Amino acid sequence: LLAAVLPAPALPQLLLEWASQRMANLHLILDAATCSRLELDDALALAIFEAVFLGSAHAAPDELHRGEPLRTLFRLDEVLAAEVEAECRAASKLAALRRSPAQAC
């Protein structure tokens, strides 16, 4: 009942909470001048999306955000990354079976 009365946390607040646990340097998602508001470019937003849903950022090694490689900004979610890797392997095997079902026997 109390949850129905309390407002849901705003998306920026949720992002800050996530970043405080998953990013090595929380300040990299805040504006450089004042650190008083969120500031995400497209590359950082994609890297955050990848870290949330894939367990790690999959940016190119030379892709930077404020001089830092995007791949190194996040703490690896080893459990999620392992689950994603296992699902990718299973999907690859399934795709191979669909291409040549005679070889499956």
C-alpha cells in the first residue's frame, strides 16, 4: 500500500544508483563543468546499455569518453556476461543445426 503512495524513482536517479555500483568513476556520467547534471553522449549511452543488458561494454578498444576507453569504464558483471556468452553459443549451435540438419544426427 505504501508503494502506491510513494512516487517511483526517476530514471536519472536510477542511473546514478546503478552507476555508483557499476562504474569505476561515477563522475564520467556527470557534466564536466559542474558535476550537477547527467551528460551522456551516444557512445556512452550505448556502452551503458551494453553493460546493463550484456554485462560489459562492447565498444571498440579505441573508443573513448573524456580520454578513457569506454570498455574500461564499467565493472564487469561476470554472472550476466557468462549468461550472455552461453546464450550466444547456444544460438550459434542452433543456427548451425538449422543450416544443416543432416549433420545433427
